[in-house]
Amino acid sequence: MASCKNIIHLGLILLVDFVGLCTGRLIRTKVVILGGGMAGVMVARTLSEKGISDFLIIEAESVLGGRMKETTFDKYTIELGANWIEGIRNHETGEENPIWTMAKKYNLTSTATDTDDLLTYDQNGQFNYSDVVDQAFAHFKQVLDDATKREASNLEDLSFAEGQRLRGWIPKTPYENVADWWAFGFEFADKPTASSMIRTAANEKATHGQWLEDDQFVTDQRGYAFLVREEAKRITTNKNILYNSTITTIEYSNSSVNITLKNGLIIWADYAICTFSVGVLQHNDVHFIPAFPAWKQESIFSFKMATYTKIFLQFPHKFWSNAQFFLYADPYRRGYYPQWQSLSEIGFFPESNILVVTVVADQALIVEAQSKNQTLIEIMNVLRSMYGKNIPEPNNFYYYRWTLDPLYRGSYSNWPTGTSLCQHNNLGRPIGRLHFAGEAYSQEYYGFLHGAYLEGLKTGKKVADYVLNKTFRTDNRDYSCKQHSSREQKRIILSLLSKLKSGKNSKVSKVEFLQSIHNFHDSKR
């Protein structure tokens, strides 16, 4: 049965090639890169550094950048997606975040974020509950430490909210809810109840533990994506990038990958690197042939695509105080237009009269689904409760609907409660000659731009090694994540260990043995 399927599959590939040759709508290349965001461009840069110039980037937009997406708001360039350089350097070791290194290379303009420059409000106006905010951050850091100890002790993972409860932090009041949102939701774009305690701690400590909590807000009028566009200029020509090209079908096998575009163009490549977001993979916006195996589908749907929506408003004049951030505690709803940022301060866009309000998770989904007029009505009601009824209507108002855009389907990934390391490993595992790269595939840096950067380098190197060595190891194994009892796992390990000692099929046995140990360790997380 399997051989028949392979023959049929080969026949389809030959048919596609024949049709493409007849119509003149076929491009042949060694490596095709699906998406021109940070991960995709880093793959291309790695291939180029390895001496491989036969690659092609397919980009659906008219410019490179992916979720590094900017627009013009009045006379200002504003960032709709990625906006911060999260963690700059370790002041003791001197080690830098690679995004910060790249930003310095291209003289990218940015301003230090000061989250302590904060004023707090409720439905009756300004009210000081900064002590509650401090408590929320103190408990957040305690849970991070508890999670690290929990992993070291090989204990079961919990939700981050369960970790908070164990520390006695159970938000109930409006002030506690918005403080908890500020400590957790603003960073991870999700709820503590829906987020892994252990993986959240690993993620946070890998970035702000390694490079410390020095975050820079990008204000460069060339756009944050200027970084990837300039990197691409150094390694590509007009022949290396296809812009405005929407992918409809990806046909992969152990011998090649065929890409069909909406305009009918076919790209036949030896290898492909898919940098689509997890949200795009979850929505089946692109048709994969054959369908992903069950273990791959499970890994895709076990991860989370979070939504982080920034809403920009510009007013005739500035009516708010001089501060970077403002918190609003809604009396009934957690995360209801909770966090405001002034871009009119020194170092940002002085005299711009621009405010940004951020919503995440469920509230972001509501905002992106409803009319902009409804959103504006809700926002102005909140602002009037904060500053009084005499504030002006905005001259300008805009936000992007990330979840509804089939090119993105959300903002960035988050590690849900219950998702194992085994499932996450499968998320980035290649199928045939189809490989994957992007922030979601990083175990340590998921959700961060530097995660996309590092995963692009890693996958680019792996594929470059295949191309240069002209060898490809076929792997059609079932990578389903299995739960074994301790007794059963011990039996399996002892059996494999016995084979190793006997010397029979030693190479295969070593792989099986290490894989068994690896799967057992992952299944316990």
C-alpha cells in the first residue's frame, strides 16, 4: 500500500513538472523560503554565508518584514506588530541580544521603556494603587522562581495561575485584576490560566534573565522591518525574491517540495523552509499535500497563537499627564482597555498627541471582530471615565486586525498549559524535505523576535548542510508523544540497553535508545 502511494505521489510530481514546463510557469531552485519575515531572511542569510545562492524567498506582501509591520499614522511611522527590542545586553558578561546588535549595525532609533513611569486610574479617574501593582510583579517573580525549582525537581507542570495561587495571589478586585494583567498579559498576550508555568518561566528567564530587563521601544521612521530589508539587500537580488505572491498549495515528499502560487506559478525545490505562523497552520489557509501526519497536526493544535492588538489614537491636543504608561482598572471586566501608552513623551514622538491602548487575548479578539466605530465608542467611554467628559474626539484612529488576516492569524505564540516538550519538538520537526522556522519553534524564545532570528539561523544551517553534503536522511517515523508508565518505560529502556551491550544493530539501537530516553523525559513535562 505504501509503495503504491509513493508511485502515485511521484506521478503527481511528474505531472506538475510537465504542466509547468509546457506553460512556462515553472521555477526550479535548490531551496525555497516561504515567508520574508525575520526567520525567513535569517535562513537566506545563513544559506548565503554557506555559499548557497540558489534560493528563493516567496513573500505575500509587497515588502519584507512579516509581523514586523509598520504603517503611516498622520506623519509618523508606527509599528503595528513587533515594537520592542526585549532585553539588550548582560551588563556582567557583555553578551548582547542579537536584535540589539543588528539594531546598532543599522543605527535603528529606539527609546528605553520605563514601566515605573506609570499612573493608575479607575472608573472615577486617577487613583493610586501602585502598591497593588508592586504586589503583582512580586508574585510574578516568585512564581518564576518556583517554576524553575519545579522543573529541576521533575514535578508536573501547572498553569501559571495555579502557581500564583500556591503563592497566595488570587486576583479578585479590579485593581488586582489590572495589576495581574500588567504583570503577565502585557508580555504574553494571554491569561495565566491558559499558560504553562514552567515554560513561561523558562521563556522569561531566557530573555530578561540573560539580557536583563532593558527594553527598547523602536521609534525609527524607517520602520523596525528596516533591519530585515537591509539584511536581505546584502544577500539577494531581484531574482531571489518573489513579492506579492500568495501560496495556495505545498506538496512535499522525501525527494522535493513543490509550491503552487495563486497566480499559477509553480516552484519546484529540493528543500523548503516554511516560516508561517502557528496561526496560519491552524487555519488551513494553505493546502498541504499530503496532509500532515497525526503527530504533526497534534503539535500544531496543541500550541497557541496569541493576539496582541495596539489601538492608536491621535487627538487635537494632549489632555493626559506626562508619563509613559497608564493603567485603567475596569470595575467589571479584566483586560478591558487596561494599558495606555503616551507616544507624545520626549524620546518618542513629542507633540504628536498620540495615545496607544493595548488589548490582548479575548478582548483583542472582540476588538478585531467588531466594527471600528464600536471600538472607538468603547475607548472614548473609558477615556472619559479616566479624564472627564470634556476631552476631545480623536482626529485619527487605527488598529490592525491580526487574527483576521490569513497571512498572520494572530500576533505571536504562547505555550499553553498541558503542552509537552515532546509536542513542541514535533512542532518544529521537518516532514520529508519540508522544514519549519519561526519564533514559535524556539523552546526558550517563543513569542520573541530574537526567537525568530535564532530559529532562522538554526534551520538555515541544517538545510545548508543537506544541500552541501548532497545527502538527506529519510525519516518516516511516527513521532507521536506517548505516555508510558514508569514500569513500562523501564522495560523498554532495559531492552534497548541489552541490545546495545550485545553489539547487534548498534547504530540503530543507539538512536532508538536515545530517542526512548528523550521521549520519556519529554512525556513527563
